[in-house]
Amino acid sequence: MQDSLGHPIPAQEDVQPFQHDEGESMEDMTVKELRDYAKAHAIPIPAMATSKKAILDVLTSVQEPQE
């Protein structure tokens, strides 16, 4: 499946739990680390998501169950 820009959208079962390799939570990660995490997990981050909070909102929305 792809988003409107043609980026792949990972299947819910393919998304890894949000935890940094060293055991840090996502809130402890820097903006660069969050962007790197998203890229490694094929999670598109909109260009307008420039703040840490905005990026965390995108990442956590991927984890929330789709009902």
C-alpha cells in the first residue's frame, strides 16, 4: 500500500515497537534520530512536520490501531 505521494505504508504487523536501540523511549530521541528511525521503518514524515512533537505525532499515529 502507498500513501498519496507514492511512499510505501508499512503493514501494521510490520511496524516495530517504538524504542531506540539503546533502550531509550522516542521522547528521549532527537529530531534527527526520529527522522532516521522513520526512514529505517519506511514511515513517511511530511515536510511540514518539523518539530519533535509533530514528528512524534506522526510516528505514534502509525502505531495506533486502525478501527
